[in-house]
Amino acid sequence: MEETDVILQPDNKSGIKKQSLLRTSKIATLDKTPVKNRLGSLNTITLKEVYANLKEYLRIT
């Protein structure tokens, strides 16, 4: 596990069915055209952790 990884816990809001790992060092962009359904969204605490780790990885102050 890398220092900037975030562990995502399963819950109804996120739509995640099992514990998952978000690798901020491997984030990519996708065209939203092929995306048919939205799975869910991250809670505020997890999203703040993702933002903080992404800033750390990208060395943004």
C-alpha cells in the first residue's frame, strides 16, 4: 500500500460492495459518454482524505 492510497469502505451511499483501494497515484480521466449509471458518491470525510492525498502526491501546497 502506498502512502497516498485511500481505503474505501463499503456502504450504500458509495455503492461500493467490498473494501476497495483508491490509488491517487493511478487516477485517470475517462470520457463520461460510456458511463451508463452512477454507482454513488463518497462521504465528506473520505473525499477530504482523497483530496489531501492527491495534493500530497501532486506536491500541491
